[in-house]
Amino acid sequence: MADLQTDVRYIKGIGEKKALALNKLGIFTLQDLVSFFPRRYEDRSQYKPIALTQDGESVCICALVADTPQLSRIRRGLDLVRFKAVDESGEVNITYFNQPYVKDNLHRGDAVVFFGRIEIKGTRRSMANPVYEREGMENRVTGRIVPIYRLSAGLNQRLLMQSVRQGLDSCGGLLPEVLPESVRERNQLVQARYAYENIHFPANFGALELARRRLIFEELFVLACALGRIRGERVREGGIPIGDADLETFWSVLPFRPTNAQCRAVDQAVADMRNGMVMNRLVQGDVGSGKTLVAAALIWYVWKSGLSSAFMAPTEILAEQHCETLTHLLGPFGMRIGKLTGAMTAKEKRAVKAALKEGELDLIIGTHALFSADVEYRNLGLVVTDEQHRFGVEQRAALIGKAGRPHVLVMSATPIPRTLALIIYGDLDVSIIDELPPGRQKVDTFAVDESYRVRLNGFIRKLTGEGRQVFVVCPMVEENEELAVPLKSAEEHAKELQQTFPELRVSCVHGRMKAKEKDAVMAAFVANETQILVSTTVIEVGVDVPNAALMIVENAERFGLSQLHQLRGRVGRGQHKSYCILVSDADNEEVKARLSILCKTNDGFQISEEDLRLRGPGDFFGSRQHGLPATHIADLGGDVAVLQRAQSEANALLAEDPQLERTENAALRESVERIFRQNTDSFN
Ligand code: ADP
Ligand code: MG
């Protein structure tokens, strides 16, 4: 007797090989199988008499095979089976290319349903490669809305469909009802059994819609419960106690006033740390909104309680810059600041590690090296990570092992549509810095094509003549990539520019260089020893060169809008009027529409919303850049209203039963735990 955990191997028609192909799709058990939802559907529900079919339409026809199918070889590698099919109203020529076996499957006089695209030339109708099946067959692939699944090598649609059918027949009745009845009723959602049946084999489009609505809700509800539970658990953990300090002492030494948004973020973080829980806060703010200062204030605050901080940057270059900035801000208070990166010599590293172990440093800035096994901390109170995904489980465990339970501040410049921040960072508290420091100039942005090259070079000459510097970004070239539009490689482009501008110094930094080499090139640019820096996107995050007033992005069509916005944020950081030029020769309306958004606005949130709208949430979330579990059916961008309903229902339920211990919530609890098991790297 099969149950939901039965291995797919035991399905009729699934042998060892096909089971492996299913495993590739993440399908191991019958439960996985019935939860493997179709990617799309094909409407094969319409039947028509042959004579009423229209040119170009896809329909089913019920017909008789009117002559014996003939196999002919047109040429090597091209076989053709052809015959006529008729009904009371007319006839149609049917052809199959390279499917010689059709000749043996169909015989004169057979009653067959064909589904395909009708073509009409003059009065003659034809159908090429139609789907067919004998009238009255089971597992029908015609005469209904047919599911289309994602496949892996060794599988085909029919096999997958049959397997799902068997899965549903053998254990559809065992599917647990994850949604509490009251939730289901309040939100008018259909029952699990009905939903699973109709998501695969919809009786009609209305039923499909009901099924989808319920399953989307369920998925988001379970996700919200999972995230809510983490948040709930966190509050109970004992955070490292932080004392009192007067932030005004810190603010007052700055050359400028913090913005209201910066103050608010700092106050929220301080409140977290002081109320006894472990802070786990995300500070989200557009490029240039001044996140570093927020971190500095908190590092200072924690230091006032006798605790040290660690600041982790994603790259060596950034670690270097942050070290400079923070030393500048915090050094005057007498804080002892150190650096630990992979580029340092073994001797230097040893010295820093010894100092950390002895508690001789109040702030350590570095890359991932900060959390390698041989680094020991004394009194670590706060960990800041910049422009970095949140910690995975392993890093978190490493941290806890090292340092008790330090407070964690994550800083991200990836703007996320406001409506989504809540669910995406549902397990973190979020502060949003929605205000730029005063006096910031708008970066004028233009999208141009190759025909502007000469003018563009003239512009470079003008700005560098005024003493400014220029960033040029080229896309990363994947090896063996077939390209419609030729790409500028950073190295070659740098050579060309050097020839065009013999009087300037052009340097180049790219991902294949060693960290030390990159650092040297960056340092030279920061010091204005070179005027044009050509790079791949390694400079995307954080680098601060206030004298740079021009950002040129080559092959701009290759970048996402948010990414371009980040790149643009590299200029306009000083007092000079700054520009961003997006060069693209792609002759494509969609690309043009996308780039024009950047020319129109400087608001990162608005840009990400547009990006989401244009590219669709699949792309936005497909890369899983936010570390959220992949959803099967819910579309985190489009289903915002459902998301909010699901979230508030989840919160209400967790308020009553925080651990999901009640018997009636057992199935839900199991689903929540399944998410944790499947996504160990997503949750921290
Ligand atoms: P990001 O949020 O992109 O990390 P940074 O922290 O690098 O931004 O800050 C960008 C620039 O703005 C820095 O040069 C910083 O000194 C400056 N800055 C930050 N806060 C303020 C403020 N309140 N007033 C004026 N300038 C500020
Ligand atoms: Mg930054």
C-alpha cells in the first residue's frame, strides 16, 4: 500500500533510470511527485469538425484514418509519414516528421483524436506532428486542459503525466490538510485534495484557478509560518547585554549631521540590543545613503559597553576602504582597529589573530577570513556584514561557537520593492534608509548607442581635462558563450582607450586578477594616479572615489536595472556634477525601455519595482539572490495581496500556537519543518 513517502521507483513504468531522472527534478517520493506542479497548460479542450477549423488555430478533431499511412524518406535524416484523416465534414492531411513508428501505430479505419495546429492552403487543410490518441483512451492527452511539466533528460510529458496520475490515484486521499479549516473558510480556499487534482488535471479553467489560489496561499502561508517561527525563537534567545551611551557624543564629532533616516536606523538597532534579545537587523538603503555611518555609530555604541565588533566586507578592496573610512571615523575616539584579509602575509595575519585573541582590538575589519576556524574573539558584541547575503547556518554556527551570540547587522543596497521586504526578510528586522544625505546631486544618465562613440570620447576628454576620473564597466564574458552582440572585454577595451587617450593613464581590474593585483590597481585609482579605470563588475559594490564623475557602462543591455543603478552609485559621491552613460547597441525595444527607466529616475526602490515588472519575478527571485527558499507556485512579485493575507493569517496562528504544537496544526508543522530541511542554507 503506497503512502506519501513511498519512493517513486515503485510507480508502474518507473524503473531505476527514470527514477534517477525524476530525482534530478527534486522528485523522490510520491509527495514530491504530486507537489511537482505543471509549468504551464495547453488548452486542448476544444473539438471542432474539420470543415470549421480555421487557419492557424490549435484544436482537437475526431477523425478516421482514411488511408494506410505511408512512410517515405525525403532525404537522409528526414523521414515522413503521411495519411489522410476524415470526419463527416471534411478531410485533413496529416504528416509526421521523423516519427516513423506512427506508421505502425495507426491503421486505416482507426478512430483517432488529433490535436494540432491547422494550416489551410487554398482549400486543403493539413496538420503537422499532431498529438494523437485513440478515442476513449485513458490518461487522455487530448480533449482537455493538459499539464506541461518541466522535464529532465530521459523523461517526457506523457510519462510524467501518467506518473502524477498514478501518484494522485494511490495517495491523493492521504494528502494532509495543511491549512487550518478556519483559515480555509475565511479565505474561501478549496480543499487540498481538490486543489492537487485540479492543479494537474484541471476540469476546466475555473477549477484551475481555484486550485492555484489555494496552493499559492498554502505555500505563502507555510513560508510565513516558517519565517515567523524563526523570529519568534530569536526573541527568546538571550542577547549580549549592552549598556547605555550617549550617541550625541559620537554624532557631534562628525563633519556633518546624520540624516533622520540614519538616526532612525541606529535607534532601532540600539533598541534591539538593549531589550535583551539578539539583534538580527537588516539595514537597507540605496547606494550612497550612508549605511557605513550607521554601522560606525553602532560599533561605537557597543564599544562603549566594553565590547568589540567585527566588520565583514565581501571583497578585499571593500575591506580596505571600510578600514580607511572607519579608522577615520572611530580612530579619534581611541578605538583600536585592525584588518584581516586574505591578501595579508602570514606573519601579519598571525599578529592580528593574536591581538584578537588577547582582546587587544576593538574593531576588526576584513573579508570572510574573519570567520575562519583559527580566529578567536574576545568580547565580540557585534558583527556587521556589508552588501552581503545574510549568514547561512554554517557561518552562524561558526560565529556562535566563537563568540556567544553577537548582535548582527546586515547592510544591503539591493533595493527590494517595499511590498516584498516583509516576506523576504521576514526573519530579520528591517530598517530602511529612504533618504540621501543632503546636497547630493542627481547623476545625469543617458542611454546611447555606438554612433555616439566619438562624442563620448570627447566627453571623457573634457571631464578628465577638468581633473575628474572615469569608471568604465564592461560585462563579464563567459567562455564559449555565443553572442548576438559582440561584447567589450575589459582588457581589450582598456587597451583601446589607452590608445585613444595617450595623455591619460588607463588601468584595468577584472575578476581573474589576484586580490593583491586588484588592490594595487584600485589603490592607484583612488589616489588619482590613473584617470580611467576599466573593470568588470568587481567594482559594483561600495568603492568610494569622490573624484570620479563619469560612469560608462558598455553593453549595458547585459546588466539588470538594479545592478546598473548600483554601478551608477559609484559616481556622484563628491561635490562634482556626475554622469552615467549606458552604451548599448542592442536593437531591442525592451532593452531600450529598461534603460530609459534609469535615465528617468534615481530612486532605487522605484527602479527595482520597474525591474520586477519588466523582467518578471521569475528572474528577480530566480537567482535566489535573497536566500529565500524557491517557491513552487507562488510568485513572490505578483501575489502580493495573497502574500499579505497569508502573512497575517500566519501571524495570528503563531500568536495562538507559537510552536505549532496543537494536534490540529500537526500537518502544518510538518510542512514548516519540510521547508527547513530543504533549505538549510536559506535560514540563519
Ligand atoms: P552606502 O550606503 O552606499 O554604503 P556610504 O556609507 O558609503 O553609502 O556613504 C556615501 C557617502 O556619503 C560617504 O562619502 C559618506 O561620508 C557620506 N555621508 C554619509 N552620511 C552622510 C550625512 N549624513 N551627511 C553627509 N554626507 C554623508
Ligand atoms: Mg557601502
